Amino acid sequence: MTTETPVVVGVVHQNSGPGFVIYACQACAAAHYPPQPDVLTVLAPPRRAGSAQ
């Protein structure tokens, strides 16, 4: 199925080349895919050397 208004439902990151984005139509995305978290906000900040723990 093709759509005029695709919605991003996932992003696949790869360490050995470019990743890719998974799209779906709005009706499919709302019904079958939960919202994806931003990976940069999910990860804990890195600990710095010499910082108190």
C-alpha cells in the first residue's frame, strides 16, 4: 500500500553501514505500532572520569 502521508514507526541503526527508517500509513501506524522513544533520551548520560558516584 502507498500513502501520501507516511508516518515514521521505527528507525534501524547499524554499525556497519547506513541505517534505515520504517514507514507506515497513518491508519496502520496508529493501530499497530506504539510510539517509539528517542534513543538519545533513553540512554543514561555517560559517566566522566573522576566524577563522584
